[in-house]
Amino acid sequence: MKRILLILSMVTAVFAVAIAQEKPQLKFNPDSTFKILQLTDIHYKYGKGGSKRALECINATLDAEKPDYVIITGDLVYENKVRQAIDEMTQPIRDRKIPFSVVFGNHDHQFDQSKSETYDQIEAMPYSVLPPRGNVDSPDYALEILDIQGNRPAAILYCIDSRSSYRLKKISRYEWITREQQNWYSDLSDKYTKQNNGKPLHSLMFFHIPTPEWEYAEADTKNILVGSKGEGIGCPHLNSGLFTTVHAQGDVNGIFCGHDHDNDFAVGYKNILLAYGRYSGGNTVYNHLKPSGARIIVLKQDKNDFDTWIRLADGKVIHKVNFPGDFYKGKK
């Protein structure tokens, strides 16, 4: 009898682990929409009063928008006690049972937990949709948004680690998204295009550090820019060609980053929207865009346009636009 009970308890434990590891599916709603909430640059400090505003922002924007999915685009923490900070700052998302994931920023490796340890911590959380990382510290990954019936991928989210500081002598500033990362994206993009009868599948891309194209686009006064620019563009000094790769694939029409706390603008550039999130943190690092907030993106099944806006922690909505309509006035 004891042996039978032991076997039953072992089976129950294995079943419980399998359930815990099951990832939620992302799927378009019956009204054909899918809402994404982007948080960025939370710079959380566990046990410090300066992070209180970050939690207030997260709670307020989640309650106001009720998103289908949340992505945090880097610089999650800014002090030791990373494990406790990650647990506390993601609690509001998990309490609401919202699927979520993260990409790392240039500060997330600097404290008392490695990126791989932080990735594993988040990957194991309920409602996390991070895939297992294998033997990579911080893998790039793609998330499928299924159609209303749950039968097929109807949109793809490419989530990429934009890395940290420079690697080459005499080249200052930041690293860049590598050729290997671009090959990973283009190979996967080709696969989805083939599965979609040769038509590129509507996609978005998320990472932390903007590419030089944010700088080019902002400097060209012919481009329509919506939102705030309060500082220079903190991009790499070298251009690795990611934007060219994306443009050639023809599937991604919106790229979203963080990193620059005083920028939240969106700008159309060569038929792709380049957009910052809104600083979502508290009083732990520099920030002059107050109140803090989140960027919202609403996709529509089988359509290549999307709506986006900033939801502030005080409840206001600003910078609401449709892409491409509000940026190209119907022109390609």
C-alpha cells in the first residue's frame, strides 16, 4: 500500500510539474484584436522607496488597459537583490494572469544575478511565455499570436537581445544586433512566409537599444514624428544592418525599443514605425517624462495596420496614432 501511495505521489508530482511548465497561448480575441502593453526601463531597486512609483505605474496601466500580453523591453533592475526585485516587479502581471515576457537591457547583467539566472527565474514563473533558453544566456525568441480559432499563427512577435556595451577598441557606446541574430530572424521569417502561402506574416519586433535608424528618422524633417524627444538617440555608433534585413523580409512594420528615458516618440521610416516605449520606472534613475507610463499596441487579425498610444500612470492617453495611416496619409 505504501508503495502504491509513493508511486501515486510521484505521478502527481510529475503531472504538477508538467502543468506548471505549460505556457499560455497568445491568441487574437473574438473581435479580431490583440493588445500588447510595453513596459520599459523600470530600473527596479528592491526595498527602495524610489521604486514605489514603478509599481504604481504598472498596476495603473494594467488596470486601465487590460492587455492580452505584456513585454518588458529591458533594464528591469538597477541594484543588487535582483531575484527579489524581479519577483516583486512582475507580481502585478502574474496576479492578473496576463502572459508576459522580457528582453534584457544593457544594465541587466551588472548586479548580483547573471542574465541566464534571471532568464531562468522569469521563464519558470506562472504566465511567462519565455521559451527555455537552452545553452544560450539570453536567447532571441519569436512568439506566435494564433488566429481567433487557435488554428494558425496570424502574427509574430520577434524579441531580440540588443546586447550591452561596445566590443571593439576605439568604438564607444553600445553593441549592435549581430549578423547571426539577423540570420536567425530572416530564416524564421522565411519559414513563416512559406507557411503563409508566400505572403509575409504580419510581425512586430522588440528590443532595448534603438538602432541608428531612430537617429536617421528623427533627423529627417520630412518624417512625421509623434511624441516627446527629450534626449539624443542612444544607439550604437556602428550600423550592423538589422533594419535593412527587416525591410528586405517585408513582414515587420513596427519596431519598439526603450533605453532613452526621456524619449517616447514614434516615427515612420521607410514604411516601418520606429517607436519608443514610455519610461515605466520610478525615481531610481534620470527621467523627465512624468508621469511614467506604458506603450500600447493593438493588432488586428489579418491586417497590416495597427494602433498605438501611450497610457500614463495617471490614466491619461496621449500620442494615439494608427500606422501607417497617420504617418503616410494612405501613401505607401
